[in-house]
Amino acid sequence: MTSEYSAHTPPNTNVSSFDAALPGTLPKLNPFCVDLAIRTALALQCDIQRQSSFDRKHYFYSDLPSGYQITQQYAPLAKNGTLFIPQPDGTQTPIRIKQIQLEQDTAKSTFNPRTQTSHIDLNRAGTGLMEIVSEADLRSPEEAAAYIRTLQSLLRAIGSSDGNMEDGSLRCDVNVSINRTDAQPGSGTRCEIKNLNSVKYITAAITHEIHRQSILLTSSPEARVEQETRGFDEMTFETFRLRSKEDAPDYRYMPDPNLGVLRLSQERIDVIRDALPELPWTMRARLKEIYALSDRDVEVLLNIDSGRDVRYDGEDPGESGAVKYFDRLVEGVGSSSDSGRQRDPKVVANWMTHELLGQLASQKKTFKQNTISAAQLGELIDMVQQRAITGTTGKHLIRHMLTNPTNDPPHKIAQDLDLLAFSSSQSSPPSSAPHAPIINSTISTSTSTSDPSPSSIPIPASTSASASASDTDPLTSLCENAIAAFPSVVAAAKKGNKNVLNKIVGAVMRESRGRADAKRVKEVVEGLVYGSGES
Amino acid sequence: MGSCLVSRRLVTSRRSLTTTADQWRQIIHERNPGINAFVHITPPAKVPSGHGPLAGTTVAVKDNIATVDSDTTCSSKMLDGFQPPFDATAVKLLREAGADIVGKTNCDEFGMGSLNAYSYHGPTVNPYQDSSDKLERRWPGGSSGGSAAAVAAGMCQVALGTDTGGSIRLPASYCGVVGLKPSYGLISRWGVVAYADSLDCVGVLASKVGDVRRTFGILSTYDLRDPTSATPEARSRSSKVVKKRLSRWDAERDATKPLRGLRVGIPQEYFPSELSPAVIKPVRNVIKSLQEQGASVVPISLPSTSYALSSYYVLASAEASSNLARYDGIQYGSHARPPPGSDVSKTSRNYAISRTKYFGPEVQKRILLGTYALTADAFDNYFLQAQRVRQLVKNDFNKIFSLPNFYFTDPLVASEQSRSPSSSSSSSAAPTQVDILIHPSAIRTAPKMQPTTATSEHKSEATDTDSYVQDVLTVPASLAGLPALSVPAPKRFLDREGDGWPIGVSVVGQWGSDELVMRVGEVVEQLGA
């Protein structure tokens, strides 16, 4: 309850004198652990006990230096909760939560079979541990797996645990009992399987245990399952006997005379309730109902969100959560107007799930490694929407910003890379665009799409209406150059084959490096060829 | 004998401090071999602290209180050579106040015992010498026997002890010194090797009440590292009512009747049949003198007292069995290698080898008793029952004291308190209520050491039961967490037909009224002047 713990620090480098059970030391209840347990209890709709107490559970084992574990045997922190788990048919089943109790974690013990010695890592000893006990409401290995996954995403969402089973942040003891179909449900004898540390193992262990118990019960009418504690062999996927009920140790529970009674004020509970992070099911409903996102988008966002950072002591994870990132985009973060501007949730979802996540995936990065802030992506989306850049350029920018992380705003990056779209006199004056850029530079185009080397057709470019570098706008001159390069096409077009002009449009598009809008190019080219209009 | 730092404050120049520090150690080296009060003598600090309210004051520390510069063995072979990586909060406060920690004192193993017989450092001898000059070896009492003997022999000015069920007051009584077990939670237990957390108190022994008060004043402070440390709020609330009570006393007293207005309770249950006449007489004389000085003496009853002793032994042993579970011989302390062929298939079997070898007999006895009291079958009848009795004992005290108990400051408990009559903060106490209690500290004077039974192994069952009965006088205040001070009865009050050895008078008050208890203790002390 006293020292910081990470599964990845070297053994015995982070040990408080209390956790090492040095004589003369006294425990101290970590108020953050209590707050996180209250948070969890609220999320699981439990009755929080205004008064709970701590007890000592005694046993002699090398992972327990003091000879006892401080836990809440007689009066747990919370009771009577519910967790709804999803069924394959889309319905939800309530699973009753019996209680939530706070405990001390034990040290980590690893056995070296070669030297026949045990190694004890005290780093974990004394860390706050929250035990969530469910009632016997789960009816299959699949339901147990759904329960663990739902609980895991809940714990992550509220920040009370990273739920990481490989690191041991979430560990599971499973009780399995079966009964004959003609007997009362729950009338079987339970066997407890200790320390299962993945959903896969949980499912496998339950499956094997059901198999073992049914063989036993069907072998003869008198056969009975013996109550016992069992382990799980990760190699054979079978459970094995650890000890029988008769061998069960007497833990000699005793009220802890140091920590004694924990009293919670209603005020403390209320403050935590008011600051409770959004729960996964509330989040799903909100994304679906308020933002009207497609089921696919919602699932993608929630899946990524569940992998977000869980900060120490449940601190606000900020933008590391995909949903929070999405919310900030919709709210208008990075918008040029001071008050912020709402963005279309569907457009945002499209940019996030397809472009950003797509690029991350192709670069083999997770959302946690995303280096583009919500403000940057927001501005980028605005620029595309306002046609300061084209959609193609937007995608290109995302790729560029992921490979070259920067705090620069996208308009500056676009400007530095000469990626701002050609303006058109028909579109609104660019000065109304968020960050009206003034560019007076030449770009090189190439007639070959695959050859980026400079060509001989220098084209002055400017997106500014007030630009004085050129009398004609750069898109028009680009089109003029292309038309000049394909006289036979122009001739064919003039004969009435309008479709051949696509060849010229394609050349312009290639040479514009994505800065031009295809529809607009077509208009300009047609205008120049047929002389019907001036752009 | 001894020295009073109130009457002769030590010079504070560095050189003289060094000299004095060396002189004190000289005295210890001369006197300790025959007494065995010190188990470790700390060399003087190279740069003695020349300032602070306790500058130059020599303090001995019981060997179950952690000191960073010397072993802390609790007189147990189990912790032979164990040097803690930290100072106990009490030791730290003493050092900061400029005190000179002269050494560690002998005690019963882990504080379990009432003679100072159960120590792997060997027994401590009571240094008290009466005028008749007959050489007689007596026990100093336990478990803080080394601390009491060190003060009594003039080897230090002040000693820290711990008191779980009388471990300061009993040796203070046997050795003829002053010993204070403060209110539970006032002095931090951080760094005090736990015997029974809910009862353990750090306390102070000295020749005079004034020295105890000055030291207690330094040590009584809130400590975040002790979860049972009384909160600043509890401290200020109780000191407010105590101050109010003291100023009312000051207003009512006059030169001829200095104790006018003080209500002194005499609990009838504290005068059991085992009490020797040599004890009753001086205590009666003290009470009579207090009455002559204007105090109202009120006979009172604490009906749950008779159950207190068994409650204490169940609770203390249960907590001890839990607290001593950590001594497995692996991480620190003594380790016994399993002999070849021994069954170490279970971790506990391995531990048992070291625990059997290095725990003394009394410790093993209490661990076994406590372990049994906590087993599933016995828990309700023993542990829970003992807890209920403990509550009855507390209720008894809260009923008879005029001041309220402020140890718990939770609104929940405070509202429970307001329902009990003790919380009435009326200026005139109910006729049955008293300010303090007075009773003998011990049922007898210091027992003789039998030359052949100096080692614990030879002690008979009968002696054990005797020492348990002794605890009847000291244990209730421990169960209720109350301040209790043992002051030697003035020599002129001693029974002429008695053995001439000291008798302690206990002054007990409501939680937090330590100052009131010490004021009355000073009055008793001055009766001899």
C-alpha cells in the first residue's frame, strides 16, 4: 500500500521498508487506492460501505514477508453491484457483483527449476490490490470471457487498472461448479482455479474443468466432486489439484490494529461520482445516438479507446484515448475561429478511422504512438473542407506528419512543402480561409508521374488572389502548358471527342502534385479548349 | 540518586557537553556490569548538538525501539545483529532536541514479561539500594526493566520504554523511579518493534516528574507515519478541555488547600486480595495526604476490571502471534539452517526451524496462545469476546471520568460519544465522576531473584500466574489507551514493617489528560519533600 509499482522495474529496486516487513514499520493506507476502488464500485453500481475495515490474513509463504496480508475480510468497501455483459445476439446479461475489497498485493515469487530456488521480488509487495468478487451467475466459458473483457474495458475506462493480464495487473481466480440437469442450479460443488492470467487460459481452464467434473459425475450416481483448489497447466491446458478443502489453511483473520476502520464521507463519494470518467457503455450510446456514427466506426473507436493509456493513480489520460481525441475534433479543436467550430462527426470519423488509423496501421504504429495532435488533425480537416488543400494532399500531410513528428500547424507544413491547393477564382477568396498563405515560389512539374526530377516547365504558383507574381492564375497556366503539350488530343477533342480531354486533365493532375481539384481542372481545360469560358 | 535536569540544567558549551557526554559513559561503564541495564553503549556524537530543549540530556532507549546507529534486538536471539535502516520517530525527535542517546537498554524479549527475566542478554538487576545497605538481588520488573534500572542507577537522566500492559509502570514501581505510559497514540510508534499494536505505547522514565514532562513534551507530536497517531484535531480538542480543567483547579486552590476542587477516584477493584499490606499502607497514606490538601476522594467502581486481564492476554497474544510472524529467519536476523534430512517441503516447515531455535520460551508461549485465539474455531469465543470486554473496560472509564475521550475524532464516533454521559462538558462534574484515579502500581515490591532460577527455563508456573495477577493493576489503562503515571510513594509513607523497597503510586486520567496526570504525580512526589 506504500510503494510505486511497475511490472517492468528491475527486481527489488523499489521496496519500502514496510513492504519488506522490517520490524518497527507501520502501514499507511494509500488514499488514491481507496478513491480508485470507490470509482470502480460506482461504475459497477455497488453499495459503497460508509464504514469498512481491514483485516490480516495469515499464512507463511515466501511471497509474504510479514506473514500476513492486509485485506478486507469482514467488512468490504463495496457490496451488491452489477455488470452487464454482451451476448452474441446483442442482448445484455446482468452479472451480480458480490463485493469489492482492498488488499495488499504479495511479492512476486519465481521458481528456478535449474537451481531449485525461489526468487522473491518485493517490488510488487504491498501494492494496492482490488478484489472484485462476482456471484455465481456466469454459465459458460464464453460468458466468463465476456465478463473479463467487459470488466477489463471498464477498469481501463475509469483508470483504476490498465487491466493488463500479461503484466499481472489483472489476475483471475475462477470457481467452477456443475450440476446434473435434474438438480437445482448451483447445487454442485465448486472447485477454485487459481491465478489465470489471460482470457484464453480462463476459457480453457473452465472448459477443462467442466469436462473433468462431468466425467466424474457421470461415472457413477454416487460420484461427487470434491471441493478443492486447483491450478492450471498452461502447456497441457488442463487443471490440476493444488489442495483439498481439508488442507485449506486456517488464515486466522484478525482485525488490523493499525489501519482499523475506514470511514468514508458522503462528500468524498459524491466528488468521485461527479468526476467519474465516461463508462464504455455510455460512450457507445453517445457515439451512436448523438453523433450518429456507423456501428463500424463506433466499434473501431471503442476498440482503440480501450487500449489507451491508464495513467498512474487513475489520472486523466487526456488525448491518449481515441474517443476523447474524436470528441475534441468534433468540438472544433484547432479551429481558427476563437470560439471553436463544431465539425461534422461523420467527416471527423472518416478522417480518423480511415486516414489517420489507416496510415498508422501501414506504418505499423498503434494509436498510442500517434504524433498528430487533435488540434493538428482538426486544422487539416478544416483546410480540406475549405479547399485550402485537396483531400489527396490531406492524406499526404498525415503520412508526412507521422513520419516527421512536429508541433507545427498543418498550414505551415503544407506551405513549407508547397502543397497548398491552387485557388480558383470561382471559389471563395482564400483570405477567408483559416490561414491565408501567400506563396511566391516556383514549383517543378514533371511529365512523368514516376519521375520526380525537375522538368522544364516552370510554373509560377500562387493561391493568393492578391498575388502579383503572375497575371494568370497558376492552375490556368498549368492547364495551358498541358494543352500545348498535347496538340493531337486538342484536335480530337475539337472534333467532338470530349472524353480525350481526360488525358490532359490527368497530366495536369499529375503535375499539380495533388494540389488541384480534378473537377475544377476539367472545367478549366474544357474552357481553354472550347473557348467557352475564362477561369 | 539520578539527576534532575529541571533543577540543574547542563551547561551548553560544546566542550563541556563533550566532557559531560564522556563522563556519563564513564559512569555507565562503571555501574552497568553489575546491573546489566545497558545492552549497547553508544559512543558520544563527534559533534554534540549544543542546542535544543534537551541539549546534553542523556537518554537511554529500550532495545525494541529502532536506532540507526546500533542493533535493535528486542532482547531476542531472533534479532541478534539486526540494525534498522532508520531511527524511530521518538529517537529522531530526541536527537533533534539535542538529546544524547547513550545506549540501548535491556528488556524482556519483544516486551513480553514482567521481570526482565526473558532476555538473551541476561537478566537486569534492580539497582535500588536502601539505607540498610543489605545486598539483595531483586528483579527490576519488566518489560522495560533495563530502562528503569538505568535511570535508578543514575546511568542516564531519562529512558525511553514501551508499555503494552504495564511494562513501564511496573519496573518504575520496582526500581523507585517515575514512569509514564502516555495516552495511546500521542507518541509515534513508527520504529517501535510491535508486540501488540493496539496496546503498545512509547513512554518515558526518569527520576522526577519534571524530567518526564519535558521529554514527553518533545515526543508528543502527530506523526504521519503512524496510522494510529492521534490527529492534531484530537490533540487540540482534548488539550483545550484539559487546560480549562487545570485553570479551574488553579482558580479554586489556595495555599492551605492546594488540591481543592480536584476529584480523586479510588477504584475498589484495584485493591485485590493479592495486594500486600506493605503496598496498601503507603498508598493509603498518599490518599490521606491528598485529602488533607483539599482533594475530594471518591470511591468508585470499574466493574469490568476483573475481566480485563484475560481480555488483555487474549488480545495481546493474538496481535503478538501476528506481529511476530515476520521473523522467519530469511530476510534479517538469525537463520538456522535446516539440519540434513529435515522436511522443508513447505515454506512454513523451513521457518519453524529458525523460530523454534531463536524465540525464547515466553515468546513461544504467547505466539501459541495467540495463534490458537485466532483459529477459526476459537476466534468468536476468545478474540471477539476479548474485544467486547475491552469495550466494556473503556466504557467503565468513560463513565467515571469528568473529561470526555477525544481519541476518535470521526463525526461518526463523535456522535456516538455524545450519547454517553462522559461527554457532558459541564463545568461541574456529576457526583460519581472524577478527574483522576489513584491506585497502587504493583501488588508488591520488587520480587527477589532466586540465585538458581535466574534463567527463565527454571521459572515455575506459579511465578507466571503471580506476574499475570500483577498485571491486573496496569492492564485496564492499556486496554483503554489512558495515560498512567507511576510515581514512587514518598519514603516516609512506606510501611515500617515492610522490606524497605519502593512502592509506586499510579495516577490514571482520561485520554489526553497526560498533563493533568503529571500535575497530580508531581503533587504526590512533593509529599515526600
